[in-house]
Amino acid sequence: FVGVLQVPFCGFIGAMGGLTVATKQLVPNQELSFFFAFKMKAKYGPLLFLALTAVLCLLSDFRDLPLITFGTYTAWIYLRYFQEKADGSKGDPAASFSFASFFPDGCSGVCVPFGDIFYKVFVRWWHDRRTPSGP
């Protein structure tokens, strides 16, 4: 039992991935600057975060990569399909927040089928299952 308490394992790195997704949703075209030299648009934040942390995890310690990936994509799934809005609607159906929008434009042909899978699972299946059928 004592050995479990001494394991250097933390889940906040997944929350950081979620924060990059929330920033992408709120201000996708906002230009962010880092260390006064590097500038990028917020819409590239989640992909850059995943790529940099994946490289760092592969170079040092592979344990946090599942947390990073899970936190980032869970935040996207929640904001895309389940977040309740003031008008009673759910999710963010904007094309600028689709699954393919997380990747460069050249990769959209490969990413669109994965986005369709998420759509089928979380909209069609979930909605059809939760709405009563018949009159």
C-alpha cells in the first residue's frame, strides 16, 4: 500500500489538454504568444500540445501519454456533444470545432471518417437511445 502512494503519477496533464481544447472553442482565431517569440493561433493549440507532449513522453517516460490523449479528447467530446447552453441546446456543431479541424488541412480526408464515427456514436446512437420512440 505504501508503494502506491509513492508512485509519481498525476492527472492534471489531461486537464491541461482539456484547457487547450476549451481555448480552441472560445477563441479559435486568437493569436497566442509564448515567450515573446513564438506566436500561433489558438486553433492549433490542442494538436501542438498533443504532439509536443507525445514527443516528450516518448523521450522520457511513456506513462502520461494515455492521460494526455484521454483528457484532450474527452474535453472535445464533452464540448462538442454534451455541453448544455443557455438556449437549451447541447454541444457545439460548428465546423470550426469538428474533429477534422484539430488537424492541418491536408489531413482532413483522413480525419473526417473518424469524426463521422464520433458523430454516429454520440449523436445518432445516444440521441435515438434517449428519446422515447412512438407517439
